[in-house]
Amino acid sequence: MGERGNIVVVQHPNRPEKGEGEIYLYTHFGGECLPSIVHQVLARRLRWDDEGYLTRMLFSALVDGDVQGDSGAGITSYLTDNGYPLLVLDTHKKRVSMRDAGFSDRSWTFEEFVRLDIDEDQPWLALGYDVEADE
């Protein structure tokens, strides 16, 4: 079945007339771990202002060494499949937010997110989302 989830990185073009876009980093089996992955990458405090490099760092952490694999993770410009709130990163605002029905107001600066106490066994709880209650 899978534990589908997505990290979304807002893309800001260098020409404003092009408008913003989004890159979706999809995992088929690791949705339950997404808060931990975002936390680990942001805790490095690198490339917070560079959406291209931060996106690559997030995807590298998402695939965890399986760069040659042909399944389990993907990159798109649209939402494919999902089972958890979206974790949306915006490098211009330096914010992480949860996007899902009922969670649109949950948002943290990158620094606040790094300071969260993320439990590796239940990482979504630190964000106020109870996976078991939603099942």
C-alpha cells in the first residue's frame, strides 16, 4: 500500500511576471517520516535562501542514498498522491507550513521548525497532527 507523502518547495522565478510555482517531492513509503526529514535538512542551516539547492538537499534526504532507484520517490510540479498534510517550504519567507484541510494556519519559521522537538517514532505529533487519530 504505502505511506504516501509530499514535501513542497515554493519556487520563486527570477522574473516576477512568470509567477510562483511549486516542486513536489513525493515519497511512496516515507510519508510518516517527512517532518523528521525536513527537520534534519533545516537543522544543517545551509541553503535556507536557495530553493534549488534546498530542494536537492531535501530530495537527497528523502531517497536516503537510493539515487539510482526507479520507484519509491519522485519529483513533480503537481500533487500526485498523498496521505499526509503537505509540508510546504518557502525560502523567501523562510517558513514551513502544513497545507491540508484544518491545518492551513500551522506555520513555523525555519528557525522555529529546527527548534521543534521531533520524536522519531511519531514525528507528526510535534506539528500537532496525530496520525493515529486520522486513520
